[in-house]
Amino acid sequence: MPEAVEHFPDGKQVEHIMYGEEIEGYVYFYKFVIVSEDDKTEISIDGRYDPVMEWLNYI
């Protein structure tokens, strides 16, 4: 996404992976993983207020 380029570390692209499961027609996400050439970050989503959940609500 062009609007995300300025947030890439050192201009390098990153991959965002969402993990979730479908229950009765709804998808519930439980983990968000960010992978770059140099690093891998895993964020558990447990329903509390956090930036990942706010972003998901936006999209």
C-alpha cells in the first residue's frame, strides 16, 4: 500500500500475516505477524484495546 511505504524500516518492504479462525461465518483474528528481511514480530490479539484491533475495525 503506498500509504504504508513511509513506515517500512529502511525503505524495505515487510509482510503482514493475520491468523484467525472462522466461527459461524465470522472470522476471529488471534495473531498478527510482521516479517521483514531482518526481523519477525508476533502480536497476540486478545480483544483488549490495541492498534492492531483498531486497524482491523477500520478496514
